[in-house]
Amino acid sequence: MSVQQVHRTSCAVEVNAPAGVVYALIADTTKWPLLLPTSVHVERLDFDGRRDRFHTWVRADGGGVRSWFSNRTLDAPGLRVDFRQEGPAAPVAELAGSWIVEPLGAGRSRLALFQEFTVAGGRAADAARVRQAAEAEGRAGLDALKAAAERWPRFDGLLLSFEDSVRVNGPADLVYQFLYDVGDWQDRVPHVVRADVVETAPGVQLLAMDSLTADGAVHTTESVRVCFPAAGRIVYKQTATPALMAAHTGEWSLIPDETGVTAVSQHTVLLREEAVERILGPGADLTTARRHVREALGRNSTATLGLAKRYAETAIRTLAA
């Protein structure tokens, strides 16, 4: 029986941030959709402080979406995280690696990514393609984490998270159906003038949307949505955002009770600091930007929840008549 060849790649970057800050970004994958351009959603399945198992969705070359399960072992004192993918996509047979942070002193550190993989059949052409993709994705990830770590002193001011909710006297499945059928929003939601959706896999939607702002202007966004119908959840990441946002993730969720459901819209935004005055005018600061984004997103999501409420409650009244 032949032994598959193990291929190894490595890349590293120096970061103007303390090693502990860099390690914290590596350790918490739930924040990766805000920090890494290709990361869409991370669903943590099991975590005991050291062992971590999660399901991740990422944008792939060509505009599609890939997903996989990963297991990680976190070593905080050693500033190291080891990982291994479960059942990687062909032609990869096995994929594992390590993130390692090295303190360099004076608030500086070095972040390295080591990966090793085998390919089914051992074909050289497959190995070359996998190596090229792994190195490109690895370097892009390092650059994004470096940028995030180096703005860490201002991170709290740039990060904005909030939610709105609406009480619905109707069944959760009707509310969920309204939120899931996003392609119909251009006919159902007044601030949406275009909604083009493609479902690339069951429950994975690519959405391009034109929306009206409060002053009547139109802005275009693109999103990936991952739908969990059994849990009454739809999570999403905008992959093309308005200029004021460096990143935007969100979730629609339903909390049923004995007589109805509470529909919740949650947003997390990373502001683009350098765009604040250009978009909002001279003298605008992060406080102004936070208020502007909170009002704009909250207004649209609350309006959408209100329409979902009317849809569900009208259907119930019609059935009862």
C-alpha cells in the first residue's frame, strides 16, 4: 500500500501589535467573518476552552460558497492553535496545520501559518493547485488578521452591534418563510427596489440587492445568506458593503412561545474609519457614524420585520375567517 506524499506550506507576517492581541483574533473564529474577507459564517458546535469544533462557510473562487467542519486545539500559554479539517473537499485527502504567534517585543509580534495536506491519487497537478490555493488563502488571511490586530486600540469604537425585535401573533414558519423568500422582497418591501437571489446549495443564498436610503438614494449590496430552517435562523454577511462599513454581518432569528413568536434582527458592523468624513461630512466622527449606521440599518430591518409580522398575522386571520 503506497504512502501518500505530505505537502507543506508556510507563510508569516510581522504585526505591530502585542502577541496576546494577535492570538485572541486567532482563537475566536466566531469573529472571523468580520475580519477575513472570504469568511462568511462560523457556527461553533463544541468548545470547552481548549478543544474547539466548528462549521465554517467561505466565499470560493468564482463566487461560490464552500463549507467544512474543523477541529482545533487551543494552547493559550504557547500562543498556538492547531487545526484539522474533517472530510476536506476533493482532491484534498487530509488537511491540517497550525497558527503560531511569536512575541517580538515592544508591542510587536510575528504570526505564522503552517499547513500540510495530501491529495487523493497523489497527482502532481492536483497538489500544485491545492498548494497555490492554500498559499494564496493563507497570505490573504494573515494580511487581514494583521490589519485587524493593528487597529485593535480603536476596535471598540469601530465595532457596532445591536438588535431590533418585533412581536408576532402568528406561527414562526410563516415569518421564516417571509424572511427566507428574499427574492420576493422587491415586491413586498418598499425600501427594496431589486433583489436577485441564487441558491447555490440547499440553504445557501447569494443575494444582490438595491435598497433606498432615507434621502431616496439607491445603494447596492451583495450578501451570502446561510439558512437554518429547523432553528428559525438566517445568518448573512454582506460581501459588498456601503462605503461607511468595512464589514457587516447579521442574523434573522425567531423565538417562538405559546402564542406566537418574537422576530429578531441582529447586526454587527465594523466601521471604515477613513470614510467617515467623506461620507458624512467634515467634522463627522465615529460617534456620528455609529448613530448614522444604527439608525439606517435599524430602520430598514424593523420595517422588514413589521412586514413579516403583517404577512404572518394576515395569513392567520384569512385562515380563521
